[in-house]
Amino acid sequence: SLEHAFASNVTKEDMGLNHLLQPQASFKVAILGAAGGIGQPLALLIKMSPLVSTLHLYDIANVKGVAADLSHCNTPSEVLDFTGTSELANSLKGVDVVVIPAGVPRKPGMTRDDLFNINANIVKSLMEAVADNCPGAFIHIISNPVNSTVPIAAEVLKQKGVYDPKKLFGVTTLDVVRANTFVAKKKNLRLIDVDVPVVGGHAGITILPLLSKTRPSINLSDEEVEELTFRIQNAGTEVVEAKAGAGSATLSMAYAAARFVESSLRALDGDGDVYECSYVQSDLTELPFFASRVKLGRKGVEALIHSDLQGLTEHEQKALEALKPELKASIEKGIAFVQKQA
Ligand code: NAD
Ligand code: LMR
């Protein structure tokens, strides 16, 4: 399973740190927003990857200390720091994967869409630099609201004439990580065995776990489906409330983002068996962007897994129809934001 693939990479191998002293591949990864709550633990996890030769850490402040600290880990990748807009272009040159967790997080009582005004501008300006300096890279967007920031990123790339829809990803891995954890717990399964596809988008009811497609196959009562779906959809809010004003998920997000980076690097390295859920340009529904399982290859998305939307339960089918208006509005808001400034 996907969990198994990631866990076997990170746990078995990384427990015996020996292989980390031998670089196996030489990919360059940049993190924009690297000094933040997600950026720091994400940088640490990526520093442990045997597939990475160079890690570029960019932020508007505080990144020098993070890089100095991280650079003392005796894993093969080199860590370079870049501070402020004057160093942004250099942070992007030659990178294979760029991960963007830059932006403000939610506080209790806010929706992800309440972050739009600040984060839309941040993502737009960072994407202009990505388009100019590493248009061929895989781009992983974490900044919320993902349902809108990915369409924003696509519009910027289109305006710059370098949009490759196969290489632009909204990171929804945390929804899958959460779904796997909650389902395994409820059904007393081994965590490593459970894989739940999560489709749609990344906010509230647009997060649609396809519990009927859980592997291994499980029996859930209607009440269990309701309860699990609600918990998965509100897990971000659960963390925002527990942190009580100090931000949103950072550690579990870094774990999920690191898994998505590792999967991307494996695909870039030629592994022909890499699947992840991600929010991408899609023809699975009438909406231009939609999260689903995708097959990753050297050139990005190799295929969308159409079968995930076939044979849904009545509950899932209803939830799918119900999420479309909200997701559509978020997509259109992102597109309009870039187009009105053109
Ligand atoms: P944070 O405030 O701890 O860190 C954000 C970092 O971004 C800061 O270091 C800040 O200096 C930096 N930043 C701000 N403007 C920047 C710019 N123009 N260029 C570069 N860096 C800039 O926040 P966080 O907890 O790390 O969360 C970051 C974002 O990730 C939020 O929008 C949050 O909602 C989102 N998020 C998404 C998911 C997901 O599943 N996709 C999960 C958790 C959080
Ligand atoms: C999450 O799902 O944890 C993130 O999108 C952050 C948030 O605001 O909930």
C-alpha cells in the first residue's frame, strides 16, 4: 500500500542510518516558507531522504538559523539558505521539486477561505518566481486555501506561458494520512495496511474520503461512515482548536508533505509504481481541478485513477454532488483573482 511504501522507506531504512551516508540520487528540492511551522519539520524530513542532494530553504526571515542547524545532520544532502525576495530566484534555479507552505495559518473560528486575501498574494508572487526560474519542476502547493491557491498557481503559470498541468499539485496527502489513521484505529487494523482514497478538495465538505474503497476492504455501518467522514473533514479544525490560536497542523502536515515529496522523487527516479492522492487539473468531473489518486511518473501525473469515482455508494455519490458547488466557487475565485490583475 501507499502507507507501506512510505513507511518502509522512512522507518526500516532510516533506523539504520548507514544508507544515508551514501547518496542514491541527486535531486534538488526547494521549500518556500521554510522557516515556518510546516517548513522546519518538513526540511528535517527531506534532509533525511537518500534521494536528495541539495535542499534549498527560502523564507522572508529566520531561515539562516534553520539552515545552519539542519546542515549539521550527517545525511548526504547539502542545505542552502535564501532570505528575502532578492534571493528568491537563486533559491529556485535548477530545482526538481518546489514545495510551497508559505502563508498564514488559521486561528479558531476561521475557515481556510478566510486566509484567501493574504495567501493568494503570497502564492501568486512566489509562483511568478517559480515560472521564471524552474518552470519544469514539480510544484507542491500546501498554502491554504488549497482549493483556490492551486488554480491561482495554474493561472500564473499560464500567463507566463509555462503551465504544465501534469506538474502542478495541491498537497492533500494529509487527508489520506488522517483517513488511514482514523480508519485503522476504528477497525483495529495495522496502520501500515490501511489505504483510504480521499477525493474532491481540501476544505470541509470538499474533502471526500471514499471509505467504500478502503484497502483492505472493510465493513462500516452507516453511523461509522458518518462519524469517520465528519472526523476526516474536520481534522484540520480539530488541530486548530487544540492549538488555540497558535496555528494549525504542522507536524502531521510535514510528515504528509514529506511523503508526497518522497513519492515525487521516486517517480522522477523512474519507479513505475507510485500512486498518491493529489488536487490536480482533472477531467474526472466537470470541475477543472479535483483531487483523486494519480499515478506519478518522470513527467508528473501519468494518469488519473478514473475508477475511483466508479461504483460509489449512495452516501459517497450524494457527498460528491454536494461538494461540487463549493469547490467550483473556490476554483473560480482563484482564477478571477489572477485574471483581474492581468
Ligand atoms: P507559519 O506561519 O508557521 O509559517 C509560514 C511561513 O511562511 C513563515 O515562516 C513565513 O515567514 C513564511 N512566509 C510568509 N510570506 C512569505 C513569502 N512571501 N515568501 C516566503 N515565505 C513566506 O504557518 P504554517 O503552519 O507553516 O502553515 C503554512 C500554510 O500551510 C498555511 O496557509 C496553512 O493553512 C497551510 N496548511 C496546509 C495544509 C494542507 O493540508 N495543505 C496543512 C496544514 C497547513
Ligand atoms: C489542515 O487540514 O490541517 C490544514 O488545511 C490547516 C487547516 O487550516 O486546517
